[in-house]
Amino acid sequence: MPEKKFYLTTPIYYVNARPHIGHAYSTIAADVIARRHRLLGDDTFFLTGTDEHGQKVERSAAAAGIPPLQFADQVSATFRALWDRMGITYDDYIRTTEPRHTEAVQKLFQLLLDRDKIYLSSYTGQYSIGEEMFVDGPPGTIGPDGKPTETVTEENYFFRLSAYQLPLIDLIESEDPENRLLIQPESSRNEVLSFLRGNVAEATDRGDVLELSALGKAYVPGALKDLSISRTSFKWGIPVPGNEKHVIYVWLDALANYMTAIGYGSNDPVQQEKFQRYWPADLHLVGKEITRFHCVYWPAFLLAAGIPTPRSVVANGWLLFDDSKMSKSKGNVVRTETILDAFGTEVYKKQFPDSTKKEQDLFAADVLRYFLLREIPFGQDGSFSFDAMITRYNADLANGYGNLVSRTLSMIEKYFEGLIPEGIVDPELGQRLEASVVLGSQNFHAYGFSNLLEILMASIKAIDVYITFHAPWKLAAVGDEKSNADLRDTLHTAFESIRILTVLLYPILPSATAKVWAQLGLGDIEVAAQNGELQNLEWGGLKPGTKLGPLAPIFPRADKGLAQIMVDMENPSSTPQKPEHPKPSKFVDETTTHTSAAPSDPTDPGAAPRTSSLVETAPGMTVGGSYASSTARPETPSHTEARASGVFANAAAQSDIPDTPQIVIDDFVKIDLRVAQIVVAERIPKADKLLRLEVDLGYEKRQILSGIAEWYTPEELLGKKIVVIANLAPRKMRGLESHGMLLAASHGDDGKPVLATFGEEIAVGSRLK
Ligand code: MSP
């Protein structure tokens, strides 16, 4: 077994959303790093998986009308199938609902209890459902997910996080590579450190006493508060050992996956040995919004448990679409499947009609890997667009790398019957490539993928220029001894350069480089990687006389029209002529929530866990209503960067088809539908779509905010008797409470809500049953 081990992880993905390319981005980066470490000969372990507990998942499952585990099973399988489709080389796939995980998490909790790091107390605060965390602020505070928080009072177990302020600062500030938590990029490290240090400037102004870390940096003592780490308000989680009305805080549960997957808490000696071998993790790759969990809570739990802390946490930026983070709740996601299907069939299959689906998928996965890593400097945010992807593909892969391979190898085929000629490497190009190797490995090490690829593409251009300058076709035409020697040197140099570039590109383009490797006559690149043969990046590593493999194009050119095809795949409603693209998902998520078990009133601002900003930013979409799907959107994307509504909106578009799960009468009686009379109706300043209503329920008056301002004037609503879901929990919107929801049907192409009213006289407060 190799001396050096490398254990890396992706975040485990929430199962309340289907995967989109934002998720694929983290996983791709991890796969690239894992492949690079494997080829360097490290004993590499790459973990990914799904995060399946918590209120979000419980609610999504309830909305879909199925038990949470069944819901989690479906979505987790979708993630896994996608990673398999993309050829992701994870070594294990952990699900937090697996017994190996739940049992070990309970052990960890018990250990923390035994060590007096946890105590029981009660707490009232603002809880962000989306981010599964308490946040500071008054009721109605907008949480980090952009949605109003809920007031939660709970008897909770608390973790003594406050005791770890200085140890954590010291751990992160430490300059000892063997004994520190390295956080990259610098911006994330600074963010974590300033959170840990507290507001030093304000404390200084107030004249408070500051303390100094081991490195002599000031911090505000007491800035870090104890952390609530159990919940009683919902059930879907791992029970606290010995007090089962509590479930363990989902972040403690989730973070522990990094240890439970490799055997922490297991009684099996094989698992225990695995844990000894791989822990601590060398790299947790995370999105930038979850660094605090990984760099504050996680190392604090470990310090408290007496377990070594991870060596590094590296944060990637966000993929943006239309300038905002691609995310399910905004509905602006691009599905990875769209890219795999489009590039796989429209580019690869067109060139190779007999290719298998697997070959097409792996080809397309390489294109996505390349694009994301080249386009966006790792750690920063970057915009995604289909046009940019096609342009980049054609320029760098089809016309760049692919063309270089094809012209070089076809000349070796033509002039040397496919046998690699012996020759002398051009010293200038040789030096350039040597520099690329050094810079390449530095950039791999520093996660500078975009730089790395820029350097490699510049080298490809230099080799092209070199070939054109030496004009092998002219040398071959002359045919004297000197020209023949030049011809051999030129093609030998070009071949060697390609070999070296291919090794450097392998972690990023595993499928394409495997084909190039075979065409170079060097065999199976995976085997070469496993045998450590790809570590040799020196000139002359090639055996002259090697016979080329069969030649074929590696990167067929992509037509510009492909961008529109991808847009159409994301918005099938805009292209009714292509019903086969793609199948609407059966999956029910936030957007479709109200089409199934949950009430589906488009007039209720609190119906879906959406933000108030959505009301204003997404024309054609009203608050919370599944009727407000992409079909309702007035504009069809006119150009390829217009918008990606994602499959969620598509699924919602199908909501008229009555395929919602059946419910029993007991489910129905849980909904308290009442006749209510509108007694006050008014517009809300700066909220074009919202009306503030006061309704009389007979037994009480209520305030309800409703997203119907586009369709109803306040005047025409006054006095109307309507139907209200009376027992819906109150929610805050724009600082105002909305208690209840109006019932309306969705009408016509624009999904106009039509309020349910009565044709006969009816007393307010009457129950509908
Ligand atoms: N379940 C938690 C992580 C627990 S780890 C112990 C979680 N899940 S998530 O599904 O919401 O996000 C998982 C990862 O996907 C995060 O790193 C997040 O940053 C990443 N991405 C989700 N959308 C993204 C983009 N639009 N762009 C880039 N990455 C994004 O958080």
C-alpha cells in the first residue's frame, strides 16, 4: 500500500432537490482532484453521498405525499445515477439514513455527552428552515436562504461551542502545516476568522477588553455562542440517544458522514482499520456558503470529541444563471442531464452513430468538466451560459487539442505508416512543455484549474505554430536526408508534446484523454494511471517504433444551434413541436409542492417556501403557486442565455394532469376549509403582486397576504365570500404576518387565479367538508 493517503469529500447533497449543474460542479472538481492524486500514486479515497434528514426533507416528502425515506430513496438514487452516468470515480456513497451512519452519529453524540460537551436547556429563536439553523434577529427576519425565518421555541441540547473560540482561531491561524486547518481561498479563510474573532473594531470602540490568539491577533472573547444541536419540532432525524423526543441537529448528523463512511463508530475491525488509515480528511470540498459549518462547527465537534480535525477545507464559488445563484428555489437551474443529452446525441452520436450511450455520456461529461473548470477561476462565482460552453468547446477542444492530435497523428500515419519516428526534441518547445509541467502541477496543487488549462491551451497553440512553421508536408515532399531528419524531429516532438499534455489533461478529460492515449498507441490510460506510469512527464518517455492505434476524431465540432436545443430542453413548453425533449419529471419539489398533497393556492404567499423577492423577480410567476409554471411565462427565451427554468417548472407545467397521489379521508379532514368574508383589501407598497386582506371567519378576523394583485383590485374583493385554509400555520412576509390561504383555481394560459366563491347564501365561518 502506498505511504501517502489522500482522503477527500464532497458536501453531501440535500435530497429535497434534484441535481443541477451547481451540484455537478462540486462533484466534478472532487473527481478531478481524486484522479490527479491517484495518478500521483496516492492511496486516494473519494467520498460523496446525500444528506437526507431535516425539516426541509420532511416537508418536501409530505408535499409529495410519500414517507420521507421513500422520498429520500428516490432522490438519492437520482444523484447517484447521475454521478455514474458522468463516470465519477467515488469510492463510497454515503446516505445519512443508512444504519452505519445513524448508529455512529448516536455514538458521537453520546461521546460528547459523556465528555460534558453537551447540556440540555431551552431556547426561543428565529429558525431558518432552508438553512436548518437558528439566526439572530426579530421575528420575520429574512434567513440566509432569503426566506422569512420561523419563531421556534425548543428545549434543546446545546453544544459548548463557546469554549472553542480560541482553539479554533489558533487552529486556523496556525502556520504549522501538520497541525492546522487550512482554509482556501483566502476570502473564505478571512470570513471564518472574522466570524470567530467577533467584531474587533466595534469592541475596540466600546473600549471592551480584547484577547490575543497564539499568533498575537486580537479577538472579542465570548463572541462565539453555544450551539443548539437537537430539535423537537419535527421527527425526521436521528434520535438523541436516551431522549428520543429530540432529533440530532441535521448539521451535526450531516458533517459526521465524513467519518461514519470510513468506519467511525463501527465494531467491525476492517472498518476500524479503514478509519485509522484515512482519518483525518485531507480535503473537504465545499460550496462557499457552507464554510462556516465546516470550519467552525465541524472542527469544534471534533476537538470536543478528541478526534483529529480535517487538514483542509476548500470552497468553490457559485454557478450563476441570470446573475443569481443557480438554485432550486429560484427555479433558474440548468440540469446536467440536458448537457449530457445534448452533447452526447447532437455532437457525439452524430459523428459516431454506432457509439454506445455510455460513450456519448462520458464524452459530454468531459465537455462539462472542461468548461466549468476552464471558465470559472476556482473559488470565484461564474456565470453559466450555453453559448459560452459551445464557444469554449469548439475553440479549445475541437479546434485546439482535438485538432492538434488529429493533424499530428494523421501525418505520422501518412509519412511513417503509423510508427512513431525516432527524433530529437525541439529544445525551445521542450523547455516550454517542461515549464507547463511544473506550472501544471503547481496549479493542480493550488486548485488553479482555470490557470492550468489556460497554460495547456497556450502550449497547444505553440505546438500548432511549431508544426506549421516546420511544415512536415513540405519536408516530406522534398524527401532528401536533411528534410527527412527534420520531418522525424518535428513529428517526434509534436507526438511527445501531445503525450505530456494528455497526461496533464487526464484528470479533467478522463474519457477524451483515454481515447487519445489509445490512438497514441500507449494502451489503456486508466491502467497507466494505476501503475504510476503517468507520473513520468519527462521528455523521451516515449518508445520510438510504437505503433499508433486506430485514428478517429476526438471532439467533433458543435454547431452553434446546439445552444438553442439546450434551451429548448430546459424549457420544453417553448417548443411544443418537440414533445420528446425531455420527459417531465415525476419528482415533486418546491415548485410542484402544491399540486399534490399540500394545498395549492396560488394566492397564498406562504404556500411555498419561496422568497418574497421571487414575486418581483420572476414575471409570470406568482407566489407559491404551481400554476405559475414556465408555460405561464409570457416570454419565450429569445436567445440562448435568456433563462433556464429547469425541470421543476416543467414538472409544474404538467400539474393539470391528475396524477397526484391519492389521499385518504383522514388526510383531507386535516385541512380546515372555512367560508370567510373579505372585510379589508389593500395594496402593499413596493409589492406589485401582493394584496393585504383582512378576512372575517365568524369566530375571528385574520390578516392574509395574497399574490393576486395582478388579477383583482382591492375594491372588487371587498365583501366577497371566499374559501380559506384556516389551519395553515402563520408565516411572515415582508414583516407582515399572513395567517391562512385563499383557495383559487388556475385559469387559462397565464394561470390567472379565480377565487372559489359561492352561488348561494352561506354564513361566514362555515366549514367545507
Ligand atoms: N447538505 C448540505 C451539505 C452538507 S455537507 C456535510 C448542503 N447541500 S446542498 O445540496 O444544498 O449543496 C451541496 C453543495 O452544492 C454545496 O457545496 C453547494 O455550494 C453546492 N451548490 C449548490 N448550488 C450551487 C451552485 N449554483 N453553484 C455551485 N455550487 C452550488 O449544503
